[in-house]
Amino acid sequence: MSRTPTAAIEIVAADPSRDAAVVHGWLTDPHGAFWGMSDSSPGAVRSYLSSIAAHPHQSPWLGLVDGAPAFYAETYDPAEVLLREVHDALPGDLGMHILIAPPGGDPRHGFTDAVFAAVMSWCFDELGARRVVVEPDARNDRIRRKNVRAGFVERRYVSIDEGGGHLKTAVLSTCTPDDHRRSELAVAARKFFA
């Protein structure tokens, strides 16, 4: 748990039975369109979370801010999942996905930046990542800008098989702990929680 003077952020293993309803609401919201699950039923989201939880190289996480569900994250081993064919993984690489939804649907200026920065710090400090790897859809300008603000370096365009014959053109990007600590997003998060 990361505590600050104004908020406590906690990241716990997502429980498919407990968390499917709230995650379903986020995945089917227009802000979650690039997850490709906009038309999913609550049961399909529960099955999806169960498959991630059961996978030996992936983990689903629920993020709480002051005890209220506020974001969903996934971590994965890019040497084993999703990026095997397009990324030369180094020891300590950790793949990450994140979907942020302010508690109660009431966004505060800087909230998303602060949560994103906290998740990045958690990946490094708690999960021991030496480098975080992301592969946003190339068309998702919003998350690509946020990734760069968080310290990610966009490496190259790659084609990723997301299953069912669906290929995604993605931007393979990496971030080290030093890159993140010096980033605009990390500085903004420190101010948000001050």
C-alpha cells in the first residue's frame, strides 16, 4: 500500500467473482474502447478475469484509492505472453496494462496521472521490474502521450496477434525506473499527493 497525506492507494489481486461487475463497467465504458471488450457481458468479463488469474505468466490487479475501486491493471511476462514474437525480453521485463476510473465517476484533475505513476512505482518497487513494457494500440494517441509523460520510450511499431485472427498495430515502448522517476508524470503525481 502506498500512503500519502491525501490518499491511500492499494493494489490487490483481482478476484473474478468479487470484481467482475466493477471491471465490467470500466471495460464497457467508452474510455475502455481500446481493450476491445465494449460489448462484453458481465459473465464474459468474469471469464476473462478468471483466465488471466489462472495463467502462469499473467496477473490481474484491482486498484483501490482510499478503499474505493478506482483502476484495473494487468501484469505479464513479455517473454511468455503477447510479445514473444516481437520483443527481445530482458531479465526483469514486466508487461503492464492499466484502465483507470475515478471512484464514483467523479474525476479530479491530476487523478489519472497520479494513479498511473503509483502503478509504475509499484511495478518497480513491489514487483521488482527492471523495465516496464507496454504495447498500446498505435491509434490510441491519448495513452501514448501519457506513456511518454510517464517516462516510456517508444521503440517501434509491431503487429500483435490478440487471438481470433485479430492483429493489432501497437507501439512497443519501454520504461526503466530512472526514466520514470525523472518523468513529467512522476513529478505531477508527487504534487497531486502533496
